[in-house]
Amino acid sequence: MKIAIPIAGGTLCQHFGHCEQFALLDVDEAGGRVGAMSLHIPPPHEPGVLPKWLAELGVGLVIAGGMGQRAQAIFSEHGVKVVVGAQGGTPQEIAKAYLGGMLTTGPNACDH
């Protein structure tokens, strides 16, 4: 599976639609292992663009601090799972915590 995490300055960006890059991590869910990571500069932010773009890159899960309801709905239409309310860290730390069932989440940091 491929996990996408929005980042700014190398760590989780709390606002999904305004990140500098997306870290895409190949993970082995069954083995709980994080594999290769690649960084991708997103296309210009417009409603609906990022969910479609990430789905086309083969992403199966997005972990974000905050994300609007429309983006979440579009991800759902593309069969991409979304986890919001992540608290911070590097992409590798976040992915490892998720795979280990230890990801700390709080409220969705985005209210639109």
C-alpha cells in the first residue's frame, strides 16, 4: 500500500491543501514495515485536484492533520482511506505509528 502524508519543512503539514510536498511511502501493512519514500510537489491547489492526483499516483491512504469534508468525500469516491487529526512528526514516524496502531489523532485541524 502507498501512504500519502502532506509535509512542510520535512514534517506533517496541518493543512492538507496548503502543504509544500507530499511524502509517498510504500508500506507493508501485514509486516508493519515502511519501505521507500518519495517526495512529490503537488499541482496548484484547487478544489478536488489533490484527491484525484493522489489517487492517480496509487495512494491507498492519506494521513493528515486537517482536511475539508469535500476532499474527504472525493477520496472516498476513489477508494482512498483518510485519517485526519494526526498530531505531527516525520512521514516515517507517522507511517510507523499508523502501522503499529499507535498513531495519535485529535480533532480535524480543518473546518471547511
